[in-house]
Amino acid sequence: MRTHLGQTLLGGLQLLGRSLMLPIAVLPVAGLLLRLGQPDLLDVAFIADAGNAIFAQLALIFAIGVAVGIADDNNGAAGLAGTIGYLVLTAVLKALDPEINMGVLAGIVMGVVAGVLYNRYRAIALPDYLAFFGGRRFIPIATGLSAVVLGVAFGYLWPPIQHGIDLLGQWLIDAGELGLFVYGVLNRILIVTGLHHVLNSFVWFVFGHYGDATGDLNRFFAGDPSAGSFMAGFFPVMMFGLPGAALAMYHCARRDRRAQVGGLLLSLALTAFLTGVTEPLEFTFMFLAPVLYGIHALLTGASMALMSALGVKLGFTFSAGAFDYGLSYGLSTNGWMLLPVGVVFFALYYGIFRWAIARFDIATPGREKDTVTVTAEELGERGPAFVTALGGAHNINGVGACTTRLRLILASTDSIDESALRSLGARAVLKLSGGGLQVIVGPIADQVADDIRQAMRAQGTAPSETVATAEDTPIEPAQALDSTRLGQWLEALGGRDNLHAAASVAHTRVRLTLADADRLDLDALHALGVQGHLTVAQGVVHLIVGDEATALGQALDAARTA
């Protein structure tokens, strides 16, 4: 039960981390407009005001973006619901206690609520006289009402929480180099699970106050001279350190492979240097050499502490790359010191990586054993090629993406072709529990996810999307489950009276029609081998069970009338 709860919590946090990337993606244009409009650049007030308008409405933007990101089909109705929820919540809080300031967290909370409500009730059917308000139109109404309840609850509960957050943020700030070191190390370690976005959201958008601005990033661009410490330390690592690691990998590659991997490593190094997107490069050694990645995390913490000790304050709206460095330099404190510190970190990374790769014979790009792989050309266009490498459309139950990785839910992770995925550009493949799979492909992740969805839609009339019947696969229910196990299934489903229909779908799922979906015992279902569940409509649930779906569906359907 604890394991299942932990998996559910981890999955929820990963979904939140992915959803946070949608609103974060608008920050570069805000930072660009705000910077260009300043007196030391173009000195055009309306351009600066245009950028500041985005920063001033960050909480609302997060409410919209998180809601859309969590919604199963990314529908705009969830974004509208998030907007309504945020406006209602803030109005209630202001009426109860004008001193309450949830900041961006108010937007994130209502975005999560709107997204969850959308997934659960988007197909709700109301009585005929209320039918107009059914389906997706119900979501903003439900979210608004939920916001009233949450507003009253937060009105009494939030003040001590707000005080605790202020104390934690103040500790991180007052702890100086120690707090920065801890943050830097955690930031890199959490990349493995994708939860670093959650940590960053608190540090960049919540901790610390300067007027109406909260968080290190907001305060920096609002002119707070004390802000920027939680961003400055990333620049030496991303612009100099990791490119130094890439050069070490190139020099350690076999001579006959250097021309082949040189272009790859150069593109990864340039991506890190120019944009600060480092995950594709980090995943080339994260799992091959965990100790080396641990050293990288410690060096990141050391960089954070060193830049603070040197009095360097730098900021970014996207990540710590050269583009953001140039844009924020005019607001920086001792920004020029990045260059000498960067040279030192380039040398450190190059020396450590070159020694470790040679000493421990790490199979970084260009040092792998020769293997026969399927090429992208042999697999076909990118979308269909990825679908094939992921085990076919029938094996894919969910497709999502964040900045650099595909986030997938599969019927079986054993059905994927890792060599084919790598030939298509995958830097790493992470198998998670419950059919979860993450494929690191770099900044093109969102486009690849769209290609996969289009390829799956093109195969939408395939037999795998039809419901299997007893005539299609004649398996006797008695052969599928004994009476004891059948009783366990019925109990986990809320009892025989709760089950109205059962049938296998897409070879790996069982489609259930239930009187009350809330009666499902998810822990018991997990213990019986269920890999995941999906609420399709009110009272309609899909259970992902793998190859036994056909037999199980027939057995359950027969048992409900027995």
C-alpha cells in the first residue's frame, strides 16, 4: 500500500512538473520585452510595461497553464476553469484577510484543481433541464464553487503556512552559501525524476519579498539588489562546465568514432551554452556513471556558493545560457566575473570527466561497443517511427512532454525497442513503475510528442481500438480466474452490484462500467496486478492490466450476472 501510494504521489508530482513548463515557457518573451524597454537599452516605456504586465499576472498565467497541462487532452476548458478558480480564490482571500498573499501558489493550486476536475467530470451528464451545463461547461462552475470552499479554508489555514514558507525562504536566503549549495545539489539530483521544476517554482517564484514581487526571479527583474543568488551559480556550470564535459567526451571517443559523435556533442554543448538546456547532455552520463553525475551535482552546489561569495547576482527568464546572460547583464551585479569563474569550471569539468572516463572505461558517446541498430530511415517518418519503437499504437496509453523528455504511459515497457529509440535521437530511456516511460530527446520533445499523437490518430481505426468479444477470442471465463481470485477482483471493484459491464479494449485494458467509481479500491487493484487506471467518463474506467485483459474482461462480465 505504501509503495502504491508513493508511486501515485511521484506520478502526480511528475505531472505537475511537466505542467509547470507551459506557463514557464512564456517567461522569455516577458524578460525580453522588460529588458529591451529599460532606459539603458531602447528606453521605450510601453515595451517595458508590456513585459512587466506578464510578470504582474504570473499567478493567473500559472493557473491557466497548469490546468491545461494536467487536463488529459489539454483542452482550453480546463484553462478557463483555472482562470475562474484563481479569480474566485483570490477574491475570497482578500475579503477574509487582505494580508494573505499566496502568490504564484494560488495559481498552481487552482490550476491543479481545475485540471483534476476536468479529467473527472468533463463527460458528466446532468438532468435534461440542466443539460446545457453538462460536459465541459460544468468544469468552470465546479472549479469556481471549489475555489469558494478552498478560499474559506485557506483564509484560516494559510496564515501559519505563509509564515512557515517565509521562514523557510528566509532561512535559505540567510543561510548564504550553505543554503545555495544545498539548493544547487538538490536541483541537479531531482532532474532524474523531473521534480526539479517543483523545487524551482518555490525558489524562483515564492521565496522572498520585494514590494509585490516574490521569488528570486521576480525580485531580480523587479530591481531587488539582493536577488539573483539562486540563479547566478547555474551560469558557470551550464555555459562552461558542461561544454567542458562534452569536449572531454569527444577527446575520449575512439578515433574512428570522433567524426560521428563530434556533431552530436557539439550540438549538445552549444544548446547548453546558448540556452541553458542541459538535460540532453547530462543524460549521456547520468546513468552510465552515477558517481560522475554526483560530482556534477556537487560542483553545481559549489558554483552556487562561489558566485554568492563573490557577490555575483545574475538572472534569467528561461535558463542560465548566453542569451539570458546578455539580456540580464545590465541588471546584474559583478556579472563580468562569470567569465573567469566560467573558465575555471570549464577546466574542472574537462579534467574530471576526461580522467574518470578513461580511468573507469565509461561508455560515453563514441566509446560504446559496436551494435547493430535500426536506423531512423528504416523505421520511416519520425512520428510513426517512434510509435513503432514504443511497441505500436496499442501499447501507448498516454503521451506527454516537458522541456526535454517524452513522458509516456505504456501497456508494457518490455515491448519497446531501446536501440530504435536511440537511433531516433533518444539520449536516455527511463522505465518507471506502472507502465511509465520517459524518453530524453532534447528541446524537440514537445514536437516529437505531437508527431506521435498524429501517427496514433492516423492509426485510429486500427483493430486495436475496437472492443474484443467472446467470439473474437474464445476463452472460457473459468479458465481465466479461479473463484478465490475472482472474488478478490469483485471486492476490489466495489462489489458485484457496483459492476454493470466489463470488456477488454485495445488488447491490454479492461473497460468497466460502474455504478460508483469512487468505490474502487485502488490499492487492492494494484496488488492484483493493475498497472494503471484511467477515468474515461462518469462511471467508466479503463484498467491497464496487460496481456490478460481479454480473459479478465470476459470473466468479470460473466461474474456480474452469475
